[in-house]
Amino acid sequence: MVRVLVALGAVVALSAPSPPTGSNVPAELRLTAEALGRTQQHGTLLVRVPEKLDFSGGGDIQQGVRKVLEARKDRYLIVDLTGSRHSGEAGTMLLLLANKRVIPDGSAVDSLQKSGEVLQSQQADLCRGDNAKVCDLLRQKEKLDQQAIKRQLHSTTSLAPQDQQHAAKLTLPQNQSVTKPPQKGADAQRPTGSGGGPDPTDVLLIALMALLALIALAVFKTRRPVVTATTGRPLPPGFLLSGAPTSADRPSSVPTGTGTGRPRLAVVRRPLDGPVRTAVVRTCLQPQGYVEFDGWLHRATWAGPPLTPPRPGARVDVVGPESGRLEAFAPGGLGHADGHARGSAPP
């Protein structure tokens, strides 16, 4: 059982989801890259920025830009600033990464002075072509020319209805969730989510619950029920013992000598009325102790030969009422001549 639990623990550890790659990437860029990855191929992702969006959590901006560019290769990214008076540094970076920008007349694009190094290192991707001039404008320390920036970004003031209808949507930072557009045909049969499979967190929780259930089952099988004697007193530690009795543990009648030197068995007095049950000795009967039958411990008095009380683990016959005083004898010593009914045996 221990080997099974160790093996299961190893399986759970190996199947646990690994930490998400790029965890040191700013959340705004990481969420955008993940949302693009979940968008169907050649599909559109609409990122709404209804308020100023800055890189609040820190992280490697350059690596985040690289991840968004990789995820955008076969998808279309739209960034919408509707409702935001300032884009913020993260919002401006998303505008540079987008294929299409929506910047209303009342919205302003903030500079990227803090991310100047990122713009320099991303000259081959982020600031090439139409973005070359706008990158120079965004690095300026003085007041930005908003009209020139919007013109270089080829921005629009509103979103076309078809873009809203067929695009997956991500809102930053208020609602960091993706709403996928309705799919048709074969794409509708594909499971949603990363990797097309179940959520890794759910898989880990199910595996942990299975492991805990197996541990509980193992503990339940290795422990015997804690019971109390018929006297109503709690049992001291160590009462519940294990191990089957052997033939050497069974008590036997002791022959007694006579005047003629002829041995004879000791005389056993008539036992109490009641059924005869086979029990296992749990504490030494000297002359009183505890025996077990039917899964319970009962107090009994040894009524056999006084010199041979049975040891713990030995089997004896007990006779007496269902509740009250019980007497114990060697197995088979009572016989069946008295008409006692044979009771149940211990498990």
C-alpha cells in the first residue's frame, strides 16, 4: 500500500501543471499574448482599454512584446481606447502591437519614455515600417503631437460593427477575461481553453482528491474500531491487538495426580446459562480480563484450571448472557451436552 501511495504521489507531481511561461512578463502583455493564443487561427482579438493602462506589476517588457508578436503572426489584433482619456504606457505599447487602432477624439496617447530601451531593441519588429516614425514621436520628452501620432498609427475614431461581431474580446484591466466569438463548422467542436484540453488546475485538484481518498482508505483498513467494554469504562491504550492465535497459545486442561498415580482432568464446574461463543483473549485472564467477539471487547472471568490462564491471542469459549458476567473456558471444554447454543465467532 505504501508503494502504491508513493507511486501515485510521483504521478501527481509529474502531472501537476508547470508554472506558466513568461510569468515575469507584465500582466497586460501576458494576458494579451494568452488571449491571442486562444483565438482561432486567422481570427480577430479585440482588446478594450477603457481606462489608463500602465505597467503596474513590472516585469520584462521586451519579453512580453516578443510573446505578443509571436502570437499575432496568424491573427488580427485590434486595440480600442474608447472610454479612456489617456492610454497609459501599457496602452500605448498595445497600440504599437495592434494591427488596427481605435482612438476616439477625446483620448490621448501617452509617451513611452520608460520603455525607450524596448523600442530600441525591437527596431526590427515593433518599430519598423509604418511604426518607425511613431516610435520616434513616442520617445519625445516634450508634449506629444497627438494628431501626428494618431495619423501615423492610422487610427480610427470608432469600431466597425463587423469587427465587434466576429472578434474575441479582452478587457484590460477591469475584466481580464476573454469572450470568444461564436464558432461554426469544425471549429465549434474544438474545446475552448489553452491547449484544447481540461484546465490544468482542475486536473491537479482531481488527482489530489484521489490521493487523499486512497490515503484515507489505507488508514481505515489498517485500524480496528475503537470500542469499550461492557463495563462502560474506556479502554487503556494497547487493548486492540492483532495476530492470529496459534495452537501453542490455546489453553489446555492440566491433569491432576491421584493416590494411585493415575492422572485425571481437573473438574470444571457447571458454567452460567447462556449461549457459547468463541472469543479471542485480548488481556490475560488472571482471573478477569477482556475477550473479543463480534468485534467488541467484553469482560470475562477465567473458569478453567487455575494454573493455566490463557495468554493474549488465544481462543477460548465464553458462556453467559448477552450482557453481564461472562465465563471463559478452554476451547471445546464445555462440550454440547448442556444444550448451550453455539454463538458467533470473532472475525
